[in-house]
Amino acid sequence: MGMPIWKVVLDAAHELDAEGRGSFALKDLIERVQKAHPSIGRSSIQPVVQGMTSNAGTGPPSPCGKVFVRVSHGWYQLKASSTPIPTPPPSRVPDTPPSPRSGRRRNLRRNPTPRAPKAVVPGSDGFDGFTLAGPVTAASTNEPSPPIGAGRTRHPWGAGPFAELEMPPLPSSPGLYIWAIDGAVAYVGQTQRSLAERLGPAGYSHITRANVQAAQPGRTNGGQQTNCRINALANATLVEGRTVEIWVRELPAEDAKRGEANWFRSHGRPPWNRA
């Protein structure tokens, strides 16, 4: 393709604006770009859109400058548009993503279902103060659970299937993080260590034998169930072709737990957070 991605994105945005939409969803913009240029992947389009938006995350600069403004989470408008901005519909995330289309679907169903005692407060998307780190992709999906040691058992979330997740660039500082699915908050967490470490291969991104094993009687040698649970949910979500993003908010280590509690107090518990 000879045309630069920023030009394709801008042309698609002008087409949407000419239809009288005023504002348009990021997913609609991506679909319009891919309809004309199927070879351009979502992961190539999203950073370009960020770089073209005056009030969104960081992205590569484009010769056209900052031509978009974000009017709501996942919704954009051309700065030059004269069309009134309609109110975007509220986005929702189901309690769990659909099961993957594979022979291992049965394993995911046996896992406990995350419960959501109350949804995110309507009209408040929960992203205030957070910065978009970028999309989550996968080197592979529907990976079987690793073999476990002799005499060991799996904890309830150790059955898989799992994904080899690839994270966007992340800060080396502590703070809060959001897993967002199709533009809506699915999970909020905190870490008092590096965000890059918590979300990377030593955390959610890669599931090892140690992660999936249950604790032996009288011992505390069980694996990290949260890593397995969120990875399995992300796997199923990516298999369905949905968009997974990470948002971060850097905080001092001593403020991370308080920040998470304040978020829950203001917005409720997202679908992937357990009670």
C-alpha cells in the first residue's frame, strides 16, 4: 500500500463525518479503514489515531497534526466538523467473554465465573486520570495448561486455555491499571511494584506450571490464581476478535492500594473483578 496510514485514517474519518455522524466510534473508524485496505491491522491503526488526537494517549506524529478530539471513551470527532456531536451509547462488558471456539472450550467453562456485584456507574467511564498504554495482542491463543508436578493438582483457574499475551510498552513504576474490552472497563488492579513487571511475562502475560498448581495441604505454595483467571478471560476475548487495551495510572507504591479502593468506591466493581 503506497498511501500512508495517517492519510487512510483521515480519509475514513472524513467519510464518516460526511455521513452526518458528528462523532464516530474508534471501531467504526477501524472498520472503514480496513474495508478499503484489509492489509492494515488494528494494532497499526490505533497508535496512529492516538497520534492524531489532541486529548488522547501518545502515538506517532502525523503530517496532518492533531485533527481529532476524543469526545468520550472510544468516540472521536474531527476538529473541523460542523456536525453536532450525538451522545455516544454507553458501552457494556459482559460478566465473562464468550468461550473460545476450540476443542478446549470445555476447560474454560469449568472455571469459576467472575461475579460483578455492581456495574460501573453509568455516565462515568472510569478512565479519568489514566493513560492509554496500548492494545494487548497475543503471540498464540488457546494454549493448553502447562503440565504440573507429580502429586500436584490444579487450582480452579489452572485448567486454561491460556494465551501468550504481548503487552504494550508499560511504565516501570507502581500504580493502577485497567483492562478495557471494546472501550469499557473490564478489570481494575493495582501494583506496588513495576506496572511492566505486573502485566508482563512475570505476571499476566505468560502462564507457567507454578501459576496453575494448587497449594499443597498446610503449605502456601499455590500458584497465582489471578494471573490465570485474567489470562484465560483475555484469551477468550481475543479469540472472539474483540479489542483488549491496557490503561495505566502511575502512583507512588504507598498510594496504590488506596487508589484502587477509591476507584471501586466511585465506580463499583467491573465484571472481571471478584467481590
